[in-house]
Amino acid sequence: MDAGAQGIVVPMVNNANDARKAVLSTRYPPLGVRGVGLARAQQYGASFNENFTWQADMNSGPVVVVQIESIDAVENLKDILAVRGVDSFIIGPYDLSCSMGIPGKFDHPEFKKIMSKIMKISAKQESVSGLHVVEPDAKQLADAIDSGHKFIAYSVDIRMIDVVAREGISTFKRIK
């Protein structure tokens, strides 16, 4: 935050208390517990007053995105999303599937059922839902969009490099 970030993504938020701690950590006292440092975000003190006073209430301030990565978090999702200052959430599918005892099995009926439950809660709470689409796969990305996710992390650099490299190697192997 002191580097000037306009928001944070907080991993492993499992309940409303975790969500409250995340929000409070982004707000200065008396609304939160964030330390008052004179760093880049405050132009090393030159814009201290402007930086400190822009936070009028719990609904203003940095964007707080909580990561839903366990079955406990899903069970507590309504309460998590009800915390003032939580702006949205993003699902970590690998961690979530591991917590369910079905690591990486995104086509498993139980995983699909939980994803459906999450989307129903999200719609009811009018919350912006997100998903990490880990594989660089256009169909999976389109499916995430079609499912209603608005905040999507698309793959990771090493997976993209790996997929493209393997496709290239496969093509070279066809050369006789």
C-alpha cells in the first residue's frame, strides 16, 4: 500500500473476521489499523494530508479483493461478502479443489456444485466475482466470462511459456 497500490488481493480469507482484518489493514486509524508511513504513496511526506484524508469512511479507500480458496471460505461466503470494505472476491480453484479433497479436478461434480453455489451467493449479495483461470486456454477463459465472472486472472507466465514450448516441440517432432 505504501508503494501507491490502489488495492490489494488478500489470500486465504476463510471467514468474516479474516475479511475484516484485511479491510482494516488498508485503512488508517481511526477506521483501520494501517500504519502511517511516509513512503512513495505519500510522496515521502509531501502529500501526507491528501493521502491521509481521502479516506472518508469504510466504503472509500483501497480496493479489497478477498481470495476464496477453501471450502470453509465457501461456507462463510455470505458473511465474508457482507463485510464493509470488501469490494469483490476471486476464487483460487486449485486451493479450493485441494480443500475439497479433489485437487485439480475442476470437472468433478462436487467442484461444479460448489462453483454454482458461489455464483448464486455472489449474485444474491450483488458482489463482483472473480476466477483465476490457470491454464492458458481460451475456452476456459470464455467459460469463466460466460459464468458471470468479472474479475479474471488469466493464467500465469510460466504456464503460458510451458504450453507454447510444448506445442512447438510437438511440431518439431513431426519433422522427419
